[in-house]
Amino acid sequence: MKIKLTLFTLSVFLLLGCGNNKTNPRTTTENDSILSIAQEETNTINGQSSKPRLVQKSINSINGTDLEQLKTEASRLNGGGSIKEVKLENGKAVITYVKNYNEYKELNPSSGLTENDLKLYWSTGNEIQKTLVGSPARLMKNLDFINEVKIILPFENKTYQINITKSQLEKFVGKNISKIKNDWTRTFADPYIYNQKGREEFFSKFGTVKSN
């Protein structure tokens, strides 16, 4: 049973990570980044392999605009293939995920992901909370021009949201962003993403859940 669940998780990550070849509505400039599969990586947490993530890179991200770099980093987040829109507003990143399967298929018409696959992806393993807690810190540690992150993730008649500034992140963790970046696993990933108590404390302070 465990093997079947692992294979299912892998397949969903591969499908969620893949974009499409048409103009992507998630972008906010006329010159869209072209997303391509760059590599598949597996994170190791406490000696155990975590879910593999399909990393996507924009061929325009090198020496590109801040927005292009942000879109590249956003595509690497959990469920990056289901991100509908990426905005950059005076150092604030605003990431919005699709609200349903129809929107996902509009973004990825050739994807083999089913509606049930998408539902299971977000409803298992505390994936929503892990994504909302981990993603803002990932963006701020990797992009020094990002000072605030807002993420909106609609799912099953509820809207999950988090909004946090860099100073709030540093104060909560007790370390500046450079130290978080240089020792990511010990300073943030283990205590706040993968530890249930730490994750819930973080989300209760900066996150919200609203019924639609």
C-alpha cells in the first residue's frame, strides 16, 4: 500500500510540475517565460527521502527582470504547475493558485492529471499547510528583492492564505534571512515545514482560512 501511495505521489508531482506550450495566463507581462523541465530533485529530511519535485526553470530568468525571476522561483514551489498568477508589487510577491480543476486544465490542457489526482494532492500529507508555510521563506531566501509574500490557495470551498514580510519571518525564527538561507534545513525546513507543531504555530500566526 505504501509503494502504491509513493508511486501516486510521484506521478502527481510530475504532472503538477509540467506546464503547457501555449501562452500561460499566470504571467503578468507580455513576454511570458518559457518553462522547461530542468531537473528532478529529491529532498532528504532527517535521513528520509521526501517527495520528489519537478523543478522548472525559465530560459529567460538569467539576467532577466525581477518578475521573470520570481516566476521561475514560483514554478519551483509545491504544485507549481497549478499556479494561476504571479505578481510583483513593490517588493511584494503575490502568488495565486487555481481555484478548481477547470482552471488547472486551462493552464495545462495536455496534462494527464485527473480532477481526483488534484484533489488528493492537496488533501493528503498536510500539503496545503506545508506549501503556505514553506513557500514565502523559500522565495525570500532565494530572491533578495522580495520583502513580502502573499499566497492564495483556494481548495474545496475554502481559501487558504498566508501573508508575511521578511522582517516578520526573521523575528519569528529568530535569525536573519542570510542565516536562514545558509542553514535552511535546521533553521526553517525541519522546525517549521516538516514539524507539525512548528508548522501549525507558524500558520496560526500568519495564515488564514476562509469559507467561500
